[in-house]
Amino acid sequence: MTPPRHALTRLRGANNEGVLAALILLLAIAVGVVAPSFWSAATAVNLLASAAATIAFALGALLVLISGGIDVSFMAIGIFAAYATLRAASGAGWLSANVWLPFVVATLVGVLLGLVNAGAIAGLKIPTLIATLGTQGVIRGILITFVGSRVISDLPGSVADLSTSYLVVVGGKVQTPLTILVVPLAILAVLVALLLNRTMLGRSVYAIGSDLESARRIGIPVAQTQVVVYAIAGGLAAIGGLCHVILVREADPFALVGGELDVIAAVVLGGASIFGGKGSVTGTVLGVLLISLINNSLILLGVPGSWQRTAVGLLLLIGVSVQGLQVARRRRPTILEVAA
């Protein structure tokens, strides 16, 4: 028979995924009591749709956080890759003839931009926050100055078709569709989970995030691992950018940048440590759903949009503070250590 304490620990999860799931359930119940219309299939579909594109960004941010870094350039990479791809597709019909080809091209662009981050971090040894803050400005400047500053409201070919492809449509007179993009994004989440938990690369990412110097001493190629992490994060950001464009049905070069707070907050609330070496895909997905639930609930309750940023910011501060206290508690010497 499993001791109750062990059962509770297993239910809580390695990264407090169980606690986060319980928090989501409690919040949903509370909102449902205040606004009964919350309990509907349309609300569930809206939550999934609003979280869809964020999942791709969050998966990339998760990889970077686990490796011990902080990336603030992923939104700039996402909109650059999406906008540049669709701008090219507008003039080249073959690029939008196949539904997957724009995703392949955008992902390659994202990987290349991710490699720029990797060069600054692994090659030049620039701190991750400073490096990605700099590349964010450069990428955004190049996009608006040289690629284009006009909103593309006429999506080309297969991309336009994908924007009106739905997995399911719920509701009566007012129908709420669920984009078919949730399927490939769910598959993407599973692949990232397998990468982290079942491959040598995943173990290396956790190792360098936990203790970079120790990882180097046991023979883990730190620089090469960082290059792969930022390349994958760039590719995931590009997929997220293109999904966002498809969902809103327009490519705006001024969009996305500034939305990093929601994504990083979701990943941190999902159990990823800002100190590195900890995090999971399950927790990240739950964190994205929690942020999506908060934003949608505030709108449903008639709370001004400006309070959404306040709520997310407070949650991020709470999540980081809890992590800081946990780290301080682990580092606190015991009585025996002090006596020695």
C-alpha cells in the first residue's frame, strides 16, 4: 500500500503540475460561480484557440529556461519568420501552393535567427538576457526597415485556407470554431517532451541548466548543446508566429513583440525554474492554459484589458519569488554543517 505522503507527492508532480491543475480547476469554478455563462463548450474552445499559438512560443522558452538561459527575442523571431515567409509567398505562388511549405520555410528562417542568438551566447559568451535583448532589437529593425511595414491582410493560398479549417464548431446561433492547428501543435508538444525525457540531448539540456561547470567536467558539449537549444527555440518561435498570423488572419509586422511576459509567466508558473535545470512540457501547457484562462475570465467579467497585464505580472512575481525561496531553503546549511 502506497503511503499517503508518497501518493500526495506523486499527485503533486515533479514540477508541481498537480498543484497547477488544481489551481486551474478552482479558478474555473470561481469564475463559473460569478459568471455562469463561463460553463459552456464555447468557452473551452475559446481557451484552446487563444492558447494554441502560445504553446509553440512557450515550448521554445521552456528549452531555453531549462538550459539556464532567458530568451526575450522569440516573439521578434516569430513575427519576422512569419511575415517574411508570407511576403515571399505573396509574390511566389509555389510557396503557398502546399499547406506545409510555408511552415517549412518559416521554420528554417526561425532556426537561422536562433543560430544568431546561439552565436552571441555560445560563441561570444554574452549573457543570454543581454544577447537576446540585442537580437530582438536588430531583428525587429531589419523586419520593419527592409522586409516590410505594411499589414498583409490577404493571406496567400493554402495559408488562407488553413485559417478557415476547423477541427470542430460548437454553439448555436453564435458558433465558435476550434482551429485545426491544435492537432499539429499538440504533436509538437509531445515531440518536445520526448526530446527532453528520452534523448541524450534532453539530459544534456537539464545538466547544463543545473550546473554548467559540472556538465562541462563530465564531458557534455556545452556550446554545441546551447547552439541546438537556441536553434530549436528559433524554429518553434517561427511556428508560433505563423500560427498566430493564421489565427488572426493577417500578418502585422508590429504584432507580437511585447507579449513575452505572458509566455515567460506561463512557463515559470508551469514549474520551469529561472535558475535552470527544471521544467516540463506538461507544466508548460498547464501554465499556458492558466494564463489563457485568466485573460479570458477577466474579459468575461468585464475587467479592463490593462488589468490583464497586471494579473500576469503579479503571477510571474509570485512564481519567481516561490522559486527563490525554494533555492534559498535548499542552500541553507543544516545544524550539523554549521557545527562542522
